[in-house]
Amino acid sequence: MMELTYDRGTLLLLGMASPMTSGLDPKAWPGVVWDPRVDAYRVPAWRYSEVLGRLERAGVAVVDGVDTWKDWRVYGWREVALRPYQAAALYAWGAAQRRGLVSLPTGSGKTWVAMAAMAQLGVPTLCVVPTRVLMHQWCSVLGRVYDGPVGVWGDGRRRLYPVTVTTFESAYRHMAGWGQRFGLLVVDEAHHFGQSTRDLLLEMSAAPARLALTATPPEPGPQAQRLEELLGPRVFRARLADLQGQYLADFHRFTLVLDLSPAERRAYDLEYGAFRAFYLPYRLQHPGGTWADFLRVATRSDDGRRGLAAWRASRRLLAFHETKAAALQWLLARHAERRVLIFTPDNQTAYRVAAHHLVMPITCDIGRAERARSLELFREGRLRTLVSSRVLNEGLDVPEADVGIIVGGTSGTREYLQRLGRILRPAPGKRAELWELITRASPESWRVRQRELTVGAELPTPVLEQVAPERKVGGQR
């Protein structure tokens, strides 16, 4: 007879102090260590099902003090209607022992797959999401199919119920006390895990059922392996091309390749040259060094700090220069009757765009009430343009948007697909457009070429247009 208990994010195996008397040696099991402070074996909570299975197969009688969530049955779910691909994703997850990652394009309804899984299991469920905005959106959507109270932990609220939504940061701080309360763990935007300290919140949960959701799963490698270990394998994937036209809006992609003005080019070359003067010798000495390694080295010397300052100045020049401002003005006039989302590389550029073109910014600095009001005006059509850097990237529901403009081609594949997904919510007769403004002979154009090697197989080829500052952009200088 032995006892399995939960202790601050880990499990304790009590009553099996000696392998000689028990015939088992848990130290040979993955993740198990002997803790002399409590005279018991200790193992990360996420291995709960694995440890329990090993003990049962060995014929050991177990007093399970971990599965307190089994005492609860969650009622109040209404029928969740699923599209065929969503039903297939749910089936594949169930066939994989209710552990795994579902990859669906942004805008295709990943949340509905999760709610169907929650209704099907009927067990206490914790949903973790990356942002407060997305947390409130999940609560709103849950209210459509669940009649019980929805717990919220984050953004000043602390309510824990059998169905609770929280942010990554709140879960990271409190999972040590929650880890045995939930039988299902739903992780939205799961690509954030697998390579950071946030992984600890997944390790501290004993939930045997785990559903990971993402539009952009990591490529094969260490991160993907770690995600599979903590959440389960990828069990289902649908591409944009599979859903476009029927479940997602049709769309076109356009890329405007813009030149800096002569004065801006001289300023850019000066700043970027000062950065390269420090960066290139570093690369020769540290060929395997990461950008984080470079930052640590650069901040330790005056030359390095001057190089970083020059790099930041060059990025500001590329982010929103004269030709981009003219091109954006032309695009806004061209789409004056449509709902437009403008994406920038950072908040500073978002505010520059907002001031230059008199459009509403949506950033992390904007209060919740003001942000909600702006989004409501956008949905009603009384506000037709929003500009943001990151807030609109993941999950935020703006189905009325049908034009996206990326001011700067510095986004990677994941961010690009997320931004495209923001304008693909289906509507009768909708045909979305995604425009990207990039600067010739700059890191922007190089990153776009690299990204297209990845997304080119899934998306229609973008229409390229070369625009110099001497040429008119839509009739404007």
C-alpha cells in the first residue's frame, strides 16, 4: 500500500521508502528523485498519469490523493456545434488519450474545439491564455455554451470555479496551489511554451487531459519535443489553403517594396554602418552566439552600447519613413469604406502612425474600458481603422476587419500568419486583403524573403510592386 499526494507542483510517493522491500525502484523512472527531507520520492506533477500507470501495472495498491477533481462533475454545457474539421480535430485528440496539440489557422475556431472537449469530459477545466484581452474574450465565448459561472484569475479578478480562465503569468504564479484541482488543462497559443520558464506552469499541473491550441506550431526540434512531452503530440493540423473560401474568407496578399528618400538612406546607412562595425567582429569571434548573447556582450562596453543605440536608430528609420507614410495614406484612402487593421513592429511606431494618420491605437498602454469601447465602435463601423503592434496578433476577435496593413516586414512566419488570420473571419461576399510595406535593401526585405520560403507553400504568392520615393503612390507624393 502506498499513497500518492500533491505537494506544491510536485507529487510525493509515500510508503515506498525502500526498493528492497517494495521490489520497485522509482528512481529509475523518468523525473523521479528521492527527497530525504520528507523521506519520500518526488516527481513533477505533469507525470501523474505516467506514475499512476506504472504503479497499477506493478500491482501496487495506491491511495490516490491527487485526483480531487474527480469529485466534481461539471454540468451546464449546451451542445457545441462543430464544423467538420473541428469535429475531426476533437476526435483525433480523443483518440490520442486526450493529450495533444491541435493546429488550426487563426480565425478558424480553435476555441470551439476546446469548448467541445470541455463539454465532452465534464470535468473541472483550467484554460490558460497569453493576454488579459484574450482571457476576457474566452470568458465571453464560454458564456454562449456554458450556463455555469466562469472563473477569472487575472487583471485584478480572483475567482476560481470548476471552469476557470487565467493568463500565463497568473497561472505561473499560482499553479503550485491549483495543480490538482483540474482534470483538463487547455493551453491557448501553445507555441509560447517549450523553451522558457513558463514551462513550469505546465509541469506543476497534474491534469491528465491536456489540449494545446495554436495556429503556428513550432518546427521539429527541441521546442516541439518539449511541447510533446508536456502537452502531447500534434494530433491534427489544417492549413489556410484547406479552409480558404469555405470556412475562412478568400484573400489576396500584396507587398509594396519601398525606397528610402535620399536623406533617409544616408541617415540609415550611417546608423546601420555603426552597428555593423561592432556586430560583425562579434559574429566572427562567436559564430554560434545568439542575439541574447550579443546583447549581454554589447552592454558591457561603450562601443557596444553605441552600436546598440545605432541599431535602434536604424530600426526607427525603417519602421515608418516618408515613403511608408505616403503608401499608408494611399492605402487608407483606397480602403476608406472598409475595416482596416494596421500592424506595426512596436508601440512607438503605432503611436507615430496614429498621430500621422489620425487613427485609433490599440496597445497594452490603453486601458481595458477604452480598448473595449474602441473595438465596439470598430465592429459597429463607426471607427474604421485601428493600429496596433502586438495586442491584435493573438486571438482577439475582430471579424469585421477585412484589410490588414503591415507597416514593416520584420515579422516572422508566426506573427505574419497571426496577422493574416485577423482579417480572415468569414462573412458573405468577403474578400480580404493583406498589404505589407517593406524597405528595399534592408533587413526587412531579407526577412520577407526568408519567411516566404516557409509560408509560400501554404499561401497564394503575393503581388509585388516596386515603389520609389520619386514615383507617385496612388497620386500622392
